[in-house]
Amino acid sequence: MIILDLTALGLGAFLGLVTGAVFFAGLAWGMRIALSQPRPTPVLLVSAALRIAGLLAVGWWVAGQGVSALAGFALAFLMLRFAVLVFARRPIEAASWN
């Protein structure tokens, strides 16, 4: 029988949301800085390395708390990713010239 630890699931979900928010805020910040530079590649590489390392470090710690925590972490991160994509792809209304 599979036992689902709701406390660990909640902890993982909370950490997944926080980590995801920091991950995507770092992505936005890194892109903003990179697009203002004449050579954006180093900025993008450092930004990606820091974000991935942070995500993996927190994910590794959460995985040590159990399968329920890891499932909550992954589901929360993916739900936040989906929400960010929906927000980013929304149509932008053109300014009226009249």
C-alpha cells in the first residue's frame, strides 16, 4: 500500500512554488540584463548556471525528505511554469492611435 505523507507533500509544494518563483524571476532579470548588453551570451550562461544549480540543490534536499515531498516539489514547479507560460503568451493589446 502506498502511504502519502501530506506534510511532506505540502512542504515540497511550498518549496516548489518558492523555488520556481525565484527561478523564473532570475530568468526575467537575467534576460533584462542580457538584452541590454552588447554581448549577452556570458550573462545568459552565468544566469542559467546559477538558476539550474539552485534548482538542483533545493530539489536534491527536497528529494531527501521523501518521495511525497519530491512529488509536491515537482508538481508545484510544473504548475508555476505552466502559469508563467500562460501569462507570457497572452496577447498584448495594441495601443489605440485615435
